[in-house]
Amino acid sequence: MASDDHMTLIDAPVGTCVRIRHLTSRPEIATRLRELGFCENAIVRCVMKGYGNIICEVYNTRVGLDSGIARRIHVSVSE
């Protein structure tokens, strides 16, 4: 696993809760992610990984993301 300063959502171990620090995707993708609840400071739990995808839980809703998008979501371990 990467250090807390450089971890992305795809690096988060299954079952771990992380806090979103910032999004580095294109503006239209970042806007859509925020609409889905992937906002700065939101708590996200990694539910499952497989076949290049990740399923996360954000605000009691499960959302599937492509690994390319998940690499653009920078996180830190939630306290």
C-alpha cells in the first residue's frame, strides 16, 4: 500500500474507510464524481475489487468505478 500522502482510492485495502482529499480528473468527470458523493472530505469504504474495477460505499450507496477513475481520487486513511 502507498503512503497516506500519495494513496489513491484504488490503493485502499478492501474494508478500509478512507477520506477523499482531492480529485485530479478532468473537470467534467470531477463534477460527476462530486454529484455521486465523491466530494472532498467524504468518507468512502472500499467494498470489493476485481477485474480492474472497484466497488465503494459512499453515503450508504454502493458505486462501481473503473480503476482509471479510482486512480484520480486521492485519499488518506480515515480517523
